[in-house]
Amino acid sequence: QAQLVESGGGLVQPGGSLRLSCAASGLSLDYHAIGWFRQVPGKEREGVSCISSRGGTTNYADSVKGRFTISRDNAKNTVYLQMNSLKPEDTAVYYCAADYRLSTRCSTTMGAYDYWGQGTQVTVSS
């Protein structure tokens, strides 16, 4: 059974950094694009970043470009989201998701994804 488990969330001051991890089991990152999404209460879940299964293509939301970096370690079946220069508006529950897609492309649209993790809370506050 496919499972995604996020970790690395927590409380950080504005300007600080966190690295989120998404550990996959029951599926191979060789065949799946991975996306990171976030959601705050009362708002729709939004796409933050994604990385393709082939070629390592990455995409970012405009709000995080230049601050967040997505990467993958296929040997560990894990995807990371390095978040730097964090802002209070980055506060959200962060989710990772897997899309069975053998492609050099990836999507930050929720509907493209087949499997979801349970989320990890990120709070940016002084």
C-alpha cells in the first residue's frame, strides 16, 4: 500500500529555515512526480512546488520562488523541501503528494495527484 509521510515541520522565526521531508513507501519515486502543497484554515490547498520523475524538472509557485528548493533522493525514496527566508504567510499545513507520471514534467495542480500524506504543520512566528 502506497504511503507518504511528511516530517520536519515546526515553529520557526521569520527569516529562518526548515527542511521538510516526504518519505515514500509502497511506491517508487522512479515512476512518480512529487508535489508539495500547503493549506491554511478556510483556504483552498495550493501547490507550492513539484519535481518530475524524469530529468529532475522542478516548478515553484511565484510566492516561494528563490526561497524554497525541492529535491529528491531516489535511493532513500524521499523528497525534500528546503524552505529559507520563511515569512509568516508561509504558515500552513504542508502536504506531499505522488503522481504516477513517467515524464520530465510535473504539476502543481491537486487533481493530478494520486496519493497524499497526512501533512506537517509549519508555523512562522516571532
